Amino acid sequence: MTAADTPINILLVDDLEENLLALEALLQRDGLACLKARSGEDALELLLVHDVALALLDVQMPGMDGFQLAEFMRGAERSRHIPIVFLTAGSADIQRRFRGYEAGAVDFIQKPIETDILKSKASVFIDLYQQRLQILTQRDELAAYADELRAVDRRKNEFLAVLGHELRNPVMALGAGLHLLTKRAADPEMALEIRAQMDRQVVHLSRIVDDLLDISRIDQGKIELRKERIALQTVLQFAVEASRPQIDAHRHLFTADILAAPASLDADPTRVAQVVSNLLNNAAKYTPAGGQIRLAARVRGGFAEIDVSDNGIGIPDEMRSKIFELFAQVKNPATRAQDGLGIGLALVKQLVELHGGTISLECSAPNQGSTFRVRLPIVGEARA
Ligand code: ADP
């Protein structure tokens, strides 16, 4: 494909050097390059390596004449579609026009050449060539776009399958709970336990539905941040409280190393806590039981830097650039048993960015663990 700034080539073929120079002088303009050949053989050689928008062929040449050259051009895939204008002198040529058309001529120009006619004909073919290039570029763009859409569609279908699976588990558990409650209504202790289990399933279901709604709200630019001046320490505390059950359920050792000096954010406390809690939940989820999870926070360069680290399964190299994409999940049968939809980190990233912050996977190694870093702009004295 010719780039926009690559000159467009015109092939000029004439056995007389002075004719070639005269043609070149007539056609010369920005963005055009004239490839000059003194014989049919030279022309064919040039055509092997150059794309050409138009060929101007002198008919009468010693050796291979213009018509023979045209026949060769029509015979080769690369040069078959190049428009040809024959330059003819004298009546003998005119009688041979028919042969010219058979060889695929597009046009004839009578010698002596009229400058305006030559220029206007050449510009028609150059325009056509440019349009063809444009169409080819658009075709390639459309093909790439279609590939992208197919990939997105595939991911969406995979996501729907995972979503179905994720929704089925709590729904089945709720169904079983209801069934047991009906059958064992008389046993109050058992009923209490069943209700507690059903409660957990409802919380889990609500979380899935909330995440899905959040993603679609962000997608439509409809998410509303309820910003207020808040202490970073307070939000981190909320997050830890929210994730405690997950961390404890896996018997992880949790440590927090939170900055001593107060730092304030202009942020939506619920959303920031959601971000950190999501990272803590992932750390708990993707770390084998009895692991270590650490939350660290510090202030650096006008930003609060919040690190969530674990010593869990880690993220494979090839997935590192993708995990913040919607529906991205590491395809690993060992971890697939974990619940999840692959939307958590995409949501976290968007929430962080809505706050003018960034999120990154600072480091991760298989079976060594991962560290995610969130940076959020701070306000107030600590900023200095
Ligand atoms: P999910 O709902 O699948 O947990 P996320 O968007 O939260 O979705 O995470 C995307 C993927 O990134 C996960 O499926 C998992 O493979 C990987 N991942 C996220 N956090 C961690 C972590 N702390 N350790 C290892 N892998 C992780």
C-alpha cells in the first residue's frame, strides 16, 4: 500500500531521450514521479519493482513496440490493470488503433502532443488511481475493524457463558435454601443457618449485578461521583472492613502499612473504598489459603500511592497488559474454579481514572504474587 506521502509514479516509454524529457517536463508536479524507459524491456523491468498509476507508451519503437509492450503488461498480474495511453504519430498508427484496443489500451494521444490534452488525461487517471488506493486503504481498515468486532463479540459471548455460570451458582444455592426452609421449618437453628447462607448468596448476587450496572453506567458516561473532602486513612479503613471476610475466609495474614501523616482526597469515598476493596478481594481470591496480603499507602508528588500486594499465583507475562480490559481473565483451569467475571479490574481502572488517578500492575510473577498500585491526587497540606 502506497503511503499518502509516497509519490505517484507515471511510466513514460519512448526510445528518444528528448521525448521522455519533454513529457516529464509537461507532467511534472508535486507528488508525481516519472519513471522513464527507453525501451519496452526497460519498462518491464521498472514495472517489476514499481507501482504505476499510468503508462504513456510511444507506439513506434525499435525492437518491442508500444503494442507489444502493452500485451506483455496485460499478461502480468502486477501490471494488468495499469491504464495505458498510446502516443501515436502518423496515419499508419491510426490504422493500427484496433490492435491497440485489443492489447488493452485505454486511450490514444496524437503526436504532436497538445499539452492541455495530455495534462487533463493524465490527471483523470491519477485521480482514479488515488481513489483506488483510498478504497484499498478503507477496505483494509474495514477488515481490521471487522476483526476487532469479531474479537469483541467472541469475548462478549465468552462473558455471557461465564455470567450464566456465575449467576447459576447463587441462584441454585438460594433455591436449595428455600427448599430446605420449607421442609425443615420446624428446626429454628437450622433455619437460622440456612438464612445466613442465603444472605451471603444474595450479597454475592447483588455484587455481580452492581458491577454489571456500574460498567454499563461508565460506558454511557452516566456514573456520578459523589465527591467530598475525605481522609485517605478513613477510606482505606472502609475498604479493609469490606474485604475482611474474604481475607479471613482464606486464612490470609493481613498487614497494613499506612502513612502516618494525614492525607485528604476530593473523591467519592464509596468508590475509592470499592477500588481498594476490589484489589484486596482479588489478592485474597488469587492467593492460596494462608497467604500474605499487604496494604501500603504513602504520599508522593501530590498523589496518594496505594499498594495492594499478595504472595499468590501471580499473573502470566502475556496477560499483564490485558488484565484491565473488560472480560479479561487468565485462562487457567486452576484459577477458573474461582468465581469472577473479569470485570472487576476494568471497573477499578475506570473508577480510578474518573478520579484523575492511575492504576498499574507494579510487579507480578507466577507463584510469587502481585502488587497493584493505585495513584490518586491528594489535596490540602500534605500535598506540599
Ligand atoms: P475476576 O472477576 O475474574 O477476578 P478481575 O477483572 O478482577 O476479574 O481480574 C481479571 C483477572 O486478573 C482475573 O481473572 C485473574 O486472572 C487476574 N488477577 C486479578 N488480580 C489478581 C491477583 N491479585 N493475583 C493473580 N491474578 C489476578
